[in-house]
Amino acid sequence: LGGDAYYGGLVTNTALPSVFDLIITTFLVSTFLCVLLRSFRQLRIVGVLQRQAVNIDLLNLEPAHGFSLLTSRTATGLVLLLVLAYLYDPFKALTAVDLFWYGLTVTLAAAIFSLPIMGLRGRLDEEKRRALEETSRHLRMARELLHSKVSSRDLKDMKEVDAGLESLVRERELYRRVSTWPWDPAAIGGFASALLLPIVLWLITRLLERFF
């Protein structure tokens, strides 16, 4: 608990509230700056590593999504610091300055979550285009073979050609459905839950104020 009002008349003429506030503020600010600096360094390395990635497999996206779990946890840590700062004085009326810092922290967290891995989106889009072009090329070859057999009335192996066409069509649809967003659904869910936590806590404290 911070501020003179929480101490009542017990320590009215002492420096204890101010000292306590200074300790808590120093802890929160220094921790915030350490997390922020560590995040920028860590996520800069993520950007370098993803540019060096080779052999991107659209049918096995777990390696490509691995960085999103890291950025999600880093951004969540920043939001949890915001929650800790709020819990220090949960019944305090929010000022314009408080809302500015809260908004800035959430914006930074969102940037930390998304920006370092957005470069991988281009790599995934490029790989998806390449895979679709390759499948389309094989489809054209299979279609030409089919037309050639029909024109020459050579109906031998027609079932195999037809099965190959169907397989290529299914492969093309499979590639079309592949998402090129570079994050895992679990990472999005975890980060979204962290963003909702301050709102939930604020609603709980307002509810408690009404009853107590």
C-alpha cells in the first residue's frame, strides 16, 4: 500500500510512506527498463535468425512459429509489469498520465509481439507462391497428358492420370489453406489473455468498491 492516506494517523509525521513509495517506484521502473532493454536485444537477434532461416516447410510450420512463442512471452512479461504497477494501488483513480503510460506499455507489448517476426511473413508468402506455382506447373503437365491421350484415343492408364490430377488439385487446395501469419495460435491466445488481465482486474476493483 502506498501513499499517506493508507497509513492513516499512525505515521502522519514520518517519512515511511515516502520511503516505501520510492522503493516500490524504483523497483518497478528499473525492472521495466531492464525488461525493455533485454526485449529489444533479444528480439533483434530473432530478426537476424529468421532472415537466416532456410528450408521453410509449409506443411511443418512449428519451427517457423517457434519465435512467436518467444515474442509472446516477452510481451506478456511487459504487460505483467503493468499489472504489478496497477496492483500496487488498485483503488487509485486513473489520471490522464496513468492512461498514457498504460497505453504506451500495451503498444510496446504489441510491437514486441508482432514486429520482430513480421519479416518471416514475407518468407512464408514467398514459399507459398513457389509451392503453388510448382503445383500449377504439374497440373498443366497432367492436363496436357490427359488431353494428349484423349486426342490420340489412347485410353490406357487413364485412371492413373485422372488420379494424379485429383491429387494435384487437393495439393493445391492444401497449400492455399496454409496460413502465412508467422505466429502460433497458442501464442496469440496467451498474449490476448495477458492484455485482457488489466481490464479484468480494473472491473474487479470497481466491483469491490461498490460493495465495500
